[in-house]
Amino acid sequence: MKKIAYIRVSTQNQNYDRQIHTFNEYFKSHGIDPSTVEIVNEKITSYTKFTEREIYKVLKDAQPGDIIYACQLDRLGRSVPDVLALVDFAMGKGVELVTLDGHKIENKTPMGRMMLTMLAAFAEMERSLRAERCQAGTDSAIDEIKKNGYRIARVSGKIQKKWGNEKGFDMSAANAASVVAITEKKEEWRKNSPAFKWVMDKVKSAMPRKEIIAEFNRLHELQPDVFCTPRGSKLSAGVLSYWIKDSAEIV
């Protein structure tokens, strides 16, 4: 029987330290020798389907009775359908999934599946709320500096006259949170946007860009709430180029 600790962060500028510490504390309190636990980690957005992440490789090679630990359910996946698909696959392999917040993940009973669905839904909602809070905090800080010419940093209590890596200020955590919030918000929009999907389908079909823009903007006149950019506007050549260039990062 193998024990595997799965660690995932969303962006390249994040590290695994917090999750590793949490795992070590958990194993210590449960009498598990950390040296007997295999660590599998990756830096990839949770919007990526589990079949395209390292967790899938682990599950494919796993044997009945193996245990896979995750700090929280949202480390396994952010969306309810993806988490359910991952758990179905794991249960089919006879693999046990355990989160360190005390939940044994299973879908063999009606109660277990109901709890799993609820936990996955709460994890997805919390991800959205956290991204919104991070972005709201960043926007508030920038607005405060613009309005008053300075702000008092909430944690250090220091006077901050600009948002960025000003000498004497360690803004890495705040900037990382902002990057994550912006990236996840962008990924969520593209994942759920019929307009973005329509454009990418037309690009794949080799439709000329001018025709894509013209047709998109014609549809925008008919359905402005559906065929629009994140700002609610028509499609421009610049935005189309950006979408095409950046689309490889969105999965």
C-alpha cells in the first residue's frame, strides 16, 4: 500500500511550503512516518481537467488500497464536475482519497456522494470569493493611494506611496495574490464565455480574422450580453490577437 501526498499550486510564482508544512503536521499527529509518503507536486491551474494533471498519472499507476492525501478538496479540483470525475476514477481503482481537514472522500453511498458534491461546490464557491477578495483588496489599495497620495499598509503599518516594489516594502505576497486573482478571474470568464468559445472555434476553422471580427460584432448587436468582451464591448483586432496569443494558457 502506497501513501501519496498530492500538492498543487496554481501559478509558477507560488511555492509548496505551506502545504508541505501542513502535511508534516498532519503526519506527525497521526503517527505516519513522512519518509514513507511519496510527494507528488505540480504548478498548474485547477481549471485544467484532472486527466491533464499529474494527479491523473498517479491515479493510473495506483493500486487498490493506496491512499492519496490532499490538504483540501480544492487541491484536487475547483469545479464540481471535475472533482466528481476524479473521485469516480479513484473509487474505480480502489484508491482512498483523504483531505487533511478530516474528510474521507467517497461516492459509494448516497450520503457520501451528497457530501462530496456539497464540499466540491463549497470549494468552488470559496475559490471565486477568494479571487474577488484579493482583487477587491488590490483595487482598494490602489484607489486609496490615488486619492490621498499614500496609504497605511494594513500589516506593516508603514506609509506606502505607490503600489509596487517600493524600496523598503516587500510586496511579493500582495502582488502574488493579485496575479492569482486576475489570472483565475480571466480563466473563469474564458471557460464560461460562449463568446470566447465561438471565437476560438472560428480561429480553429481558419476563418479570416476580419470576418471573425465582423461576424462577432454583428452578433454583438443582436446579443450584447453574450457576444462581448469581459468589458461588455465589441471585438477589436487587438483583443482578438490577444485572445489568440493567450489562449494556449487557458485549458
